[in-house]
Amino acid sequence: MTQKDLQDFLLSEGVVFAGGCRLPNSPIAGQSSLCYAFSFGVKLSDAVLKSIDSGPSYAYFQHYRTANALLDSLAFRLAQLLEKEGYSAFPVAASQSQGKANPYGGVYPHKTAAVLSGLGFVGKSGLFLSKDYGSKVRLATVLTDMPLTPDSPVIDNGCGDCKACVSACPAGAIYGTLPTTDGERNFDAEKCSKYMKEHFQDVGRGSVCGICIKVCPKNKLK
Ligand code: SF4
Ligand code: SF4
């Protein structure tokens, strides 16, 4: 099976984009060969995103969880296909947490793999924006030792002068700057999480918000 065969498998199962790339290093200790990544994403429903107002809706929380479940299932199946072909494969969960030691990060940032695969860019909101769907997407990643190359080059940030997410964020967590190449954050994940836990506790125990997705003009909600 080629890289294209595996990306076509993902596209036939409901993802809206899929790509692959080489990472600078394997993120998995003791498994240095896992330095390639498949990156893919599903699109969220415009109608559900429109139900977000000054905070998340129950519909958004349920939709978000369903998108994560689909991504995790596809990452699992892709890993099985890769192993059948004789490669190693390490699916990275759609929603990641490493416990108290690293509460806002996981095994590997999905958005970094997606950017390196030429699928989009990270906006001022700190969210990944895909070429065709903006930030109304959720991502998953499968690390592997199968050599992969991007179908498109890394693309420039396309936020321009927009600061809609900066003004809309109720937590004041978005700085309004572009992400830097040295990985410095352009939003305050702790502030965002704290605000959600304090104000949106009754929707998924304060694990989602969605305002910065809803207001992004790149999403062109229908
Ligand atoms: S999820 Fe909500 S609180 Fe967090 S950065 Fe986006 S708008 Fe701000
Ligand atoms: S709302 Fe504007 S500044 Fe924020 S991510 Fe979207 S395009 Fe970029």
C-alpha cells in the first residue's frame, strides 16, 4: 500500500483532508524510527457551530466528542493497516492530555503534523486552520516509520489583519500575534482552560467553548 492508498482510505471514510510528513524527530522515547506522521481531519457541522453563542451549546459538546470518537477510530484502523504492511504505527488520540505533568499537551501536537503536511496553518487563535475549512475541523495523527512526504509545501499564515478571535475570546487568552517557528505559544492555554472550567462547567464540565471557532471568518459558516 502506498501513502496515497492510505490517504484515499481515510478520505473514503469521511475525513476531508489527509496528508503525511517527516517530523524533525520521533516524539516517542526509545522509538526513534517513528519520525513520520499521517495527519487528517474531519469537518464540524456549520449548523452545530452556529448554536454556540456566548458559550458552548450542549449540541456542540456532543458533536465535538463524536468527531473525536470518529477520528480515534480511523487512527486505530489506519494503524492496523500500517502494521499489516510491516510498519510500526502509533495512533495519537484526537483529544490529548498527559495528566498533571502536561495538562495542555499530548504525545505530539496534531496541528504541527498538519502544518508540516501542508494542510493549513496555525492562526492567531492558536487553532489549526485548514486550507478549505478554516478552523471548523478536528484533527488526528498516526506516527509511523513508513516514509511519508507532503503533497503540498508548508503554507503561510493567512490571518492577515483579522483579530476577530482576539476580540471575541471572553478569557482574553488570545494574544493577537502569529505563532513563531520556535514553538512559542500565541495564546494562553491555561487562561482558556481556567475560564471554561469557571464559566462553562455545566457543558462537558468546562472542557469546550468554541467561541474562537464560531467567529473566525475563514470558516464561512453557512
Ligand atoms: S476556546 Fe473560548 S476561552 Fe478558549 S481561547 Fe477560544 S474563545 Fe477563548
Ligand atoms: S478569527 Fe481571524 S485572526 Fe483569528 S484565527 Fe480566524 S482569521 Fe485568524
